[in-house]
Amino acid sequence: MRLKGQDRIRRKVQVEARDLLCYWAVRELGISCTDLAKQLEMTQPGVGYAVNRGEKIAKEQLFTYL
């Protein structure tokens, strides 16, 4: 199923929010990827990828506001 217009934008925002959550939870709060994966009903490698994407988003946003 292909998403169109607003649905695609909404899904992108949701994914970016999850990525940032994973980044902050793992890197800043020290929650393990395994524990976070269980809480979010994701795979452990999926959380690892989300952490990396979240870090990139956080750094890009930081420079936007400086």
C-alpha cells in the first residue's frame, strides 16, 4: 500500500519522533537497546538503526537553532 500526500508526511514525522526517542533513551538515559525494543515492540537491530538516525536528526536540528 502506497501512502499519499498528508499520510506520507504524517508517517515521516512519526518515524522521526520514534528515532529521536530511541536516540535519547539509549544515548542520554542509558536504556539498553534490548529493553527499549521490548517496550516499543521493535527488534533490537531496529532500535539500533533508529538510534543512529535519531542522532543525525538531533545534530541537524541543533545546528538549525544555533
